[in-house]
Amino acid sequence: MSELKTPYLMFLGDVGDQLGAKTAKGIVDWRPEWCLGQLRLEGCAADLGIADMTISEAARAGAKTMVIGIVNSGGFLPDHWVANIVEAMDAGFDIASGLHIRLASVPAIRQAAERTGRKLFDVRHPSGDLPTGKGNKRSGKRILAVGTDCSVGKMYTALAIEKEMHARGMKADFRATGQTGIFIAGSGISVDAVVADFISGAVEQLAPENDPDHWDVIEGQGSLFHPSFAGVSLGLLHGSQADALVLCHEPTRTHMRGIPHQPLPGLKECMDLNLTTARLTNKDVRFVGVSVNTSGLPADQWEAYLKNLEDELGLPCVDAFRNGVAPIVDALT
Amino acid sequence: MSELKTPYLMFLGDVGDQLGAKTAKGIVDWRPEWCLGQLRLEGCAADLGIADMTISEAARAGAKTMVIGIVNSGGFLPDHWVANIVEAMDAGFDIASGLHIRLASVPAIRQAAERTGRKLFDVRHPSGDLPTGKGNKRSGKRILAVGTDCSVGKMYTALAIEKEMHARGMKADFRATGQTGIFIAGSGISVDAVVADFISGAVEQLAPENDPDHWDVIEGQGSLFHPSFAGVSLGLLHGSQADALVLCHEPTRTHMRGIPHQPLPGLKECMDLNLTTARLTNKDVRFVGVSVNTSGLPADQWEAYLKNLEDELGLPCVDAFRNGVAPIVDALT
């Protein structure tokens, strides 16, 4: 597991819309102090709301890594970005990319890395040898965000919990399992990209032994109820050896993401299966709250929705964005 | 998913003991008609009980693929085997290997493949692009062998079911998900070696739409209760969209394979979790039997063990090796 050097220069290229810079925006939202500036080429339609900088300006400001935190259709790397990437390496930057294509597969980039000694990080592609999971009890505490579906706020919830823990002076580390999270944490493993035999082992490595009062706040992936990705979710759950689970949910979703024929599970059903399976590696696992993305609910209904859910489940139910996650962190102690 | 050309010449090299040729022995047991001969180097301590042949003898006999179906510590390829492999390609053979190392990573082998146009198959390493799982209902029937643990007879059971189905004139194909099975089927996907995002998608590709009265008999992997590999097992279960499940069990096992602190699940508990999770992609899934490897039980106890289990579970319980699997195939109709 590699550590990215911070702070970052955010490279946006000439991405065609704001959504294409979603990853970069997430990094700026959660780690503004690491994002010194943005580099935008002519025609770039996205804006992170931070200072525009050239590569040499960013180098003078102390940036250490140029982050390609954008999505373009196909995940490829446009030819006309290569010169910027090479220039950044010549200016002393490592390069970290969230694209599907591996940076080193572009000959000019690979050669520049060899020549300059700068590092290339493809955060979607796990590097290094992973062990298989062992399920041995590890010291320290772990909380994992699980979901009724993909893209229901697991990363956001985990980051909000880390922030709340830090505000209370607790020892806590967000542990990233996906590309945006890795840029935000500065390290991590894209667990959906590891070889299947090593899913739980990757998470054991990501959240190793720690102080008894330290919390790893682990980003979940997928859902045990998603026909495409449940295997990832189960391995992640087993490797996490979670003491505490938070269920993440989006109440307006009508079917599992990308699978129109597949209904969402009930919240209770989803919690039951997560508990049943999580007990394999931690008998004392429990849910400590539910984090709901209520942004799709009418303005006069979201509070009642959360209140009803609390009554039904007997657990703190919050919208992490609107209310924060203090009641969930309260429930841990 | 590649198809191996048959028949085979079985290459044993100078493997140090019979156990090292376990994969090759499995191929000879299940596909004797494909195994024309064995090639053993000086010092080879294994014997498949078939004719010894040189490469040119095997070529004259019609062999199309030389199979390296052996295990040596570390999974590497000894230097002194390379000349034999190159010679085989010059004689017109494709090469199929179950070693961890990729054949093409050995320069002399890669060059010989390019020069001769012969194909290299690394059955542990999936090739080609895989889709993510979709969970769409596919025509045809599917039966999957699941386990309380790893290495409890899932492949053997699936092959025995295919054989029984063929004996009855049923349309059936064994679908291989591990390296030995792939040599036996002549094709397949090592699902524990695919990227985690594609576990269920790999199995959907492996067992595609078929005639309404056709059975895919799918080899399972791992166990939902194994802390290392449960993610693989769950993705395999979802991708299989199984109509019928067979539980495989080894009653003398005292802990999950490789994990001394992890007890085995109860059979009922294991069946319940398999059904709960399998229903995500096939609501009508049911267990049709239990296949027990009773070889570790005393000679005067195994029959009573199976009888008691039948009474307890209300399902056919067999030792596939001792009794065959006819009662399980009966239960399908």
C-alpha cells in the first residue's frame, strides 16, 4: 500500500463538465489544506473553486503530487495531457491517477518516470503483494460503513465519522477502499480491483493492529444485496472484523444501481444479513446507526423520515450532510 | 474463456512425490480418454498409471496439448523443464499450465510460442475481458456445489453429477471454476483469480443461456463461512443463479482449512445462509442433497452417519465416491 505525498496540484485537463471532476471535488471538500491549486487546460468546463496554478507555480508553492482526479468516458488518457504530465515530473512531482488506464502504459510517461525518478500511482490498481485473509483478532477498534446499495454515501459517512472523532480528540483513521477515498486518505487499496482471493486479506492489511482505543473508520463498497458486487462487500466485511457497522441508504432509489430488475432490500433485512455474516470474524459486531442521504426527499419530509426510522430501528438515524454524525459517534461509547 | 485442445500429453517433469501430481491425477481419473500418455523426466516420483511417451510419440498418437498439471513448492517453473516445453511446441502442441507463474513470463517459452504460433494457457490466470454480473434471468437450469469449507469435494461432486446426468441421457455440462476442473472440462474460469468486481460476471459468462432442459453443473469454490474466501463464494453463488444447490462436507474437519481458530459452521446454518443469499438472483433456489466425504470416518460408521443426516435434514445424503449421486439427481426432477 503506497502513500501519496501531499500537498496536491489538482489536474483537471480539459474535462467536459463539472461531473467529470467529481473525484477531484471530493478531495477538495475533505482535504482543502492538501489542494494547493488546480491546473486547467483550455476548454476545461470544471472548476474546483481553488486557485489556478501552472506547474511551476504549484512547485514553488510546495505541491508534491499532481492528482489526475477526473473521469472521462472510457477512462483513457488523452494524448494532449501527456506533455503536462511529463512537465510535472520534470518539476519534481509524483503523479497519481484515478483513470482506468495505467500511467506506465503510456511510453512517454513511463520513460519520464524512469528518467526523473518520480513515482506513478494508479489508485485504481492495487500494487504490491497481498496476503489472503486470516481472520485473526486484531487489537484496536473498527467501524465499517455498509450499504443497501452502491453509491449511497458510504465514503461520505465514514469521512464524517473520522472528522467527528478527531473533533472529540479520539484516535481515528479513515481507511480508503476506493479511488476517491485513496486520494483523500493519501493511501488505501481499491478492494474491488484486487484479485478475488485477496479481498479480505487486503482489508486486513489496510486496517492492521492498532492501539486499543484507536478507531479505523473503513469505507465500504457495494452491498451484500447487489448482484454484481456482493462478493466484494462480503470480503470487505470479513476483513474489516468490524466492531461497529453503520448502514447507509438512499430512500428514493427504486432499484439496485445499474440493475433495473433488482429491488432494494429492506433496511432491517440488510442489517440482519450484514450482522449474520460479519459475526464470522467478530461475534460482538453491532449496528450503531443509519446514515441516510435525504437530499432526494421533499424539504418538509426528511426530518419525519429520519424520526420514523429511528423509532422503527431503535438506532440513531442521521443525514450526515445535514445533521452530522454526532449521534452515531455517541453510540460507540 | 479459452478452449483447450484435446487429447493431452501429461507432463510430470521430475515432481518429487505423488501428491505433486494431484491435478494431473484428477484429469486422468475424470477424462481418461483425453490423457494419451505421461512424460516423466529422470527422478520423477509420480506415476499416473498411463503409458510413458516421448513428445514425438505423443504427437504421433494425436495429442494436441501438453498439460503441466503439477504442483511444486512456490509454483515456479524449473529451468530444466523449458527445453521440453519448447520441444513440445515445435512438435505442434499447445501448452496448458496450472502453475502460478505465467508461461509467457519465461522468455524462451514466449519466443517459442511466437515462432511456432502455438498457444499458451495459464489456467490459473483468467484471460480476456469479463463483464460485471447483471443478474438477468437466463434460460437453462443450474446446479451449484457449495461447501462448509474449502476442499470438501465440490469438484468431485459436480463431476459425479455431470456423469450421472449423462448416463441418464440428460443434457449437462460441468462448468469449471478452478484449475483442475478447467483441465477436466477443457475450458473454464479460475474465479478466485479474477478481479473482485467481476466474480459474479465471470460465472454468468461461464454458465450462459442454454436450452430449457440443459443443466450446468457448476463447481463451487471456498465457503461462505471461510474468512479468507467467502467473497469468492458469494459472487459465485450470485453469478450461478442456481436452481439447485448441493452441500459438500467433510465431517472430520476440526476447523476451517488454514484457519486453526475458526470452527466449521453447522450444516443447517450453512444451508440457511446459502439459501438466503442465493435468493437474490433466484428466488426458487433449493437444496437437493448433501455430498459427504466420509473417507475419514470409521468403516462401520459412515453409513449410519449418512442415514442420521438424511433424517435430520430431510434430503438425500450421499458419499459421492462410495455411493454415487443418483439420489441427488433424482431429487432434481
